[in-house]
Amino acid sequence: MASSAELAIALVAGEPSGDLLAARLLSGLRPLRPQARLHGIGGKRMAEYGFVSDWPMEKLAVRGLFEVLAHYREIKGIQNALCARLLEERPAAFIGVDAPDFNLGLEARLKEAGIPTMHFISPSIWAWRRGRIKKIARAVSHMLVVFPFEEAIYRSAGIPATYVGHPLAEVIPIQPDVAAARAALGLEGTAAVVAILPGSRMSELKYNSVAFVGAARLLAAREPGMRFVAPMAGEGQRRYFESLLADAGLSDVPLQIIDGQSHTAMAAADAVLVASGTATLEVALFKKPMVIAYKMLAASWQLMRHMGYQPWVGLPNILAREFLVPELLQHAATPEAIADALWRQLEDASGRRRLTQRFTEMHHALLRDTARVSAQAVLDMIAARQGRL
């Protein structure tokens, strides 16, 4: 194998959750190859391990079919430029972290050129668009999966796969320190705390924020002492969120907006209102009751609502194969319906105990030494490739 000093590995993560996942892999890889050059597209957490982002990660953080179309030319330009750079450099491996719409196309071009490709976190082929597994087979040399049932799906399709556990199961403690989290946010006292997480993408903020904070206003009217906290992924997201609330006449809602600290907000909360996505799994690992709500551009919704193979969109419900927590989507995600669902969870002590037990079982099932297992899979793939040269 090439020495650490000669080794170059490229990665692409397209949003904060991908940045967190990639950083976990890099935490295992960097000690094994301390001089390796790591670059591509990523965020602050990856940078902690010496990763250099060639473009801002925020350029890729667009969600929704029609929203992506509006940014298609810029995103495609970044993909083409990065591909040309990597084809010239010929790194020892390319690792796409989630962001399948961007990464799979890039991976296919690199794999065809003889560069080993790895994809970290399977697209939800078990939930919708199953035909993508053929595209994945053309694009991916090795798949890293984070749910136990996924390994067999890929191996049966002839795609090497390794179950590495879910990195979040290691990052989040089995028993979160609620008191410490509330003290860190200045939320001492006995009042109920609700965390509001409308999403990290600008498009998610655009469609979710007013309904989410509108629900908070209704809950505050029912229980005036209730506290609300909303973590924002960045300064741009915070400014946009505040402008949306001002335009909707919601600036008077007693909402504490914080920079980052989403895990602290989850740990501090009695219940969480969360947009669909990886954050729903994070909330489950913090053992919190939640309401999953999501809104998007109407045209995107009409297309996507017919593509699903199962009745759930939230990861906790998908893993449990039942509606453990409520899901309110598109027209159902009204402030009134959201507020009612949250109120029921806050009032149902026995239901909260059942959720804590189910989420604890889920946590243990997803717990592996992800950093070590994923890093070793990368190095094994590189070694196998170089052994064939």
C-alpha cells in the first residue's frame, strides 16, 4: 500500500448531518494515516481532522426536486469541476457521504476511470426508488451501511457492503444529562421545554418554520410557562429563520434561538418538533418524545408522495416498523395539528416511558465502533485495489 505521506482520499458531504458522519469516519482514519491528504467538500467537523473543503458545503445543501432544479447549473458545475480535479489527481479512494443525487453520479464517473469508490450511508432504497440499486452497482465499489438490515440487500445485489453501526449511536450517550443541557442553555426550572428543529436547509426553513413556530405559539397560550428553543445550523439559517418569523408576525413567540447546539437542545427538551431526516434518529437516540412534521414545495410533494414503498418517513418509525411517533406531512402539518400532537405527548407520562424503552433498545442495536470499522473498510478497499495493480 502507498505510504501515509503519498495517500490522498477525497470525500464529499453535502450537509451538516453528512459532515458529522464523515467526521466520525475520519476520526478513525486519521490516526492510521496521519499524513494522508483529505479534501473534497465538507464542513467544520471534518476540518477538525485536517480535511480541506475545495467548495463550501452549503452549496450542496438544497432539498426538494424543484428546489434542486433552481440550483442545478451551479451544483452540476461543482460536480464537473471536482470530477475533473479528481481524475487528474487519481486519489486512492473517493468516499461519498450521503448526498446520493450528487455523489452517485460523481462516483460512477470515478469508478469507470478506475478510482475505488465508497458510499457511506445507503440511499433509502428500502423506502422508495428501489431501482436505484442498479445505479448504485455501477457507481459504488463498496457500501458502508448504518442499519443492520441493509447489508444483506446490497450483498444480494452483488455490491460489497459493511455494516458499521450508526455513528450517532456512539456520539449520543445512552442516558443524556438533561440537567446539564438545561443549565448550558439557561433553562433551569420545572417548566416544560420543547425543542423546535425545522431543518438545516434553507428550503426546509422556508416551508417548515411558520407552521412549527405557529404551533409553539398555540402551546404557549395553553401553558404560558412553557419554554421553546430552536437551534440553527449557521448564521445564514438564523437570519433567514428570523426574517420568516417577522414576516409571519411570529416574532413575539417566546422562542430562544441558539447557534448550533442541536444535541444540547434535544437533551434539554421534554418533547421535540422535528423535520423529517437524520434529526429524527438523533431525537430518538436522546430518548425524547417527538412529532415529525414536514412541508415542501407543492409540486415536489405531488411527485414524491407517490414514490414511497412504506407508510413511514421518520427513521424511528421505519426502524420500528410502526408509528411510534406521529408524522404530520404537508397539508396535515398545520400549527393546530402539530400543537395538539405535541400536547398529547407532553401529557402522556406512560407513553413517554414506553418511548424511552423502545428508543433505548434501538440505540443498543445501532451501537458499533463505527470509526474503527469504517476506517478499516476504507483501507481494506484501497489495499485490495492496489494489490490488483
